[in-house]
Amino acid sequence: MRILIVEDEPQLARHLRAALTRHGHTVEVEGQGDAALKLALTRQHDLILLDINLPALDGREILRQIRATHAPTLVMMLTARGEVGDRIKGLAAGADDYLGKPFAMDELIARVEALARRGAPAAGTVLEVSDLRMSVPQREVTRGGALITLSPREFDLLQVLMQEPGRTFARSELSRLVWQGECADESRTVDMFILRLRKKIDAGARPPLIHTLRAVGYTIRSPEAPPNPPCSSLS
């Protein structure tokens, strides 16, 4: 991934650059908030590691301006403010993940790799399953041409399913990909959001697209597609 580190502590920034470079990422570093915003808005990055307390411009304001452009860049907040309330504020402002300082480098790398699997969509990405259509950059979903309004979490969950139609995702995997460990009761939360999606996407006389594979998980597929058999392990 192309990663921008926005961090004004030089030693931490060097450690982050070295660790991420060792894992195959292309990394640039900026410690000033105003300069970092200019880089974020003029260069393409897959992920921004963004500190909150920065010289010249606050990290939350940088995040706000990035999100105002509807850019699909993933953002992980890095900050000494590790209380639950601060994490909630950061996530509500549009951050994709939040890691409080001090943190273990192994955990940061694991979170970065989880975000990489989720992936920042390329410009112009359109996902389709039957008559369900998702324009990822515009974060717009339609079925049969009718606009469907989704919350940010509902959109992210649907995007994961639509990226691999026919594949069955376990609840734990969906929780990891969409909530990045912020979900305390992962099974109940995933079930609740799947129910919301079904009410919006499969409402009325439309043939259902979201399916449950009992004791395995959830999948999305067109009505014409046969169900994939569940994976079995050798004993």
C-alpha cells in the first residue's frame, strides 16, 4: 500500500516508516499538519496514519477535509488520547481505525494489514450483483435503479460481501473486516446489520440476494447463482 504517516514525533515516525517499509509498503512522512493536508489532497494514498496533536493543523481537521472530498483513502488515527470517548469521536468523524499511544508495533502492522485486506477501492469502482449496484467512490447503492440509503457501517458491510459474490463469510471475519475489533458482541452486531441490509435490499417482492448458511455465515449472490457448498475440514 501507499501510506502517508502524519506524525510530528521524529523518532516514532522513523520507526513507523522502517517497520512499514520492511512489510513491503511505500511510505512517506510529514510532521506538519498543513503540509500533510496538502499531501493528502494532492497525492494518492491507500492509507493515512494520522496523529491528532499536530503543529499548524489539528488531525481531526485534516480528517474532516479529507472526508469532505469523498476520497476513499483509509485513515487510521494515532494518538495518546486512548479513552473510549475519544475513539468514538475519531471513528464518528470518519476514521477507519483508531490506535492509542503507546502501542505495540506488531499490533499496528496487524491493523494495517487488516485494512489492506479490506482495501481502499480504486477510482471508478462499481460492484454489481444481479440488479444491485454499488458505486464505491460515491458510496451510492441502487437496486433496480432505485436509490438505497445506507449508514456508513451498512455500506462497508455490503461492500465486503459484494467484493466476493458467492463466498460465505463467517461472522467473525465480517466483524474483523468491517469493525476492526471495535465490536464487543461480534455475532449479535453482525446479525443485526445483516438484518438491516435485508430490510433495505431484499424488501418487497424482490428475489433475495443476501443468504444465510446455517452455522457458517453470510453470502450475497444473484438469484440465478447456485449456492457454494460450505468448506469442510479433513479430520
